[in-house]
Amino acid sequence: MGRRDIDSTILGNKIALVTGSAKRLGAAIAIHFAKNGYDILVHYNTSKKEAEGVLSIISEMGRNATLIKADLTTELDLFIDEVKNTDLVKKRGGLDVLVNSASKYEKIEFSLVSQEKWDSMHDINSKAPYFIIQGLLNELKMVNGCVINMVDTSYNRPWENYSNYCASKASLYNLTMSLSYELAPEVRVNGIAPGAIMFPDWLDEKDRQEILNQIPMKREGTVEEISETALFLANGPNYVTGQIIGVDGGLK
């Protein structure tokens, strides 16, 4: 079965769902997609004020946006049902882009990783994307949509004291590759592997400098560069699937 031609003059505006889009990278991606003609489903968990700020920015652009609150570790089914029943998705007749951006990042020694810490990390970084894609698959297929998973350069270049995080991103990488086969040709599945983008506040200056010293471009990347890559994967050639684009300044 090949791709179907979708008549956008009949359906509603294209829709992008960005998980974890109240702050940081997710917010930047949501706003960038809105700038480029998409209506947005803005997901958040606890950052209501920030999510409302993103909603306001998108509304000022003349785009439509809907807030969806959900804890993706405990409310996946409710979240998926709410996405399906939004006016935006109903009017469009499907979901054009799913960006799995919500993520957890933690530095912790291997010996200190408990089963609870493992579950907490993997529930958000790999389990949630898996079942969100599964739950919204019909909506994606209806408009030949695409999935963009935010992986990480650590999926194949792991770091000391980040074994739990790196394992979760390696799982997401393999999910991306597997589903690019299984869901083609109706749904394309790609990933982005950011390098040093928006260092966390708790990372000390010594660690930051050690990372920057390894990057040929000699600087942090920007959220705009990640957002542009996500938009390329959404709007670019339909023949691109099963790819992980490293936005890492040349770090190897």
C-alpha cells in the first residue's frame, strides 16, 4: 500500500503534537512548527504556567493550540484518548506529526541505580514514546503522518555515570529503527540525536567545558537548530525514514 494523497483544502490545518513542550527544547520545537503553519497540541505535566506561555505565543501567531496535561508515566491511556478527542485532531482527521520530546536526564553512578530509578527513567524516555505511537497510530496513518523521536548522541556513544539514561536512549533509538520498517509506507519514523544543547542547570562548569572541548564546532548547539531539523524531517522528502540525524557539532 503506497502513500495516499491528502487534500489539505478539505481537512483542517496540519497538526503537530509535541510532548514535553512547556519548556526548553520541546517548547522551541512547538513554537517553530507554529511559525511554519502548524496547529499545535502542547503537552505538559507540572509546568502549567510555562505551557500557558507557549500557548499564548502560538495564539499570537494566529495558529491554533490546545493544552494537554498528563503524567506520561501514569496517564498514558488518558493522554492518548484526550489527543484523539481534541477538536484539532477531529477536524484534521488525523495527526501529521508526533514529536516525542518529553525526556528525563540524570547523572548517577551505576551502583546507585535502583529498580525504581530505572523504571522512572525508562518510563518517560522509551516506554511513553512506544505506547504513544501505538495509541495514535491510526491518527498518524490517516494523514500519512510522521514520528520524530528525540534520541541522543549517547545511544551509541555512552558516557560514564549515565548508564541508566544512555540505556533508555539506546532503547528509543532501536524503537525508531524498528518502527521505520514496520510502519512504512504510511508513517515515517525518524529521530534526532542532539549533542550539547541547553546544558542542564545542575551541570558544573568543569563538566561543561570538558564537553565543549570535544566538539569540533567549539560551541553549544541551539534549540533553533534542533527545531529546524525537526521541521525538515516533518516537511522534507517523503523518502526519508529510519534516519537519526545527529545535531552535535561534529562530536564523534
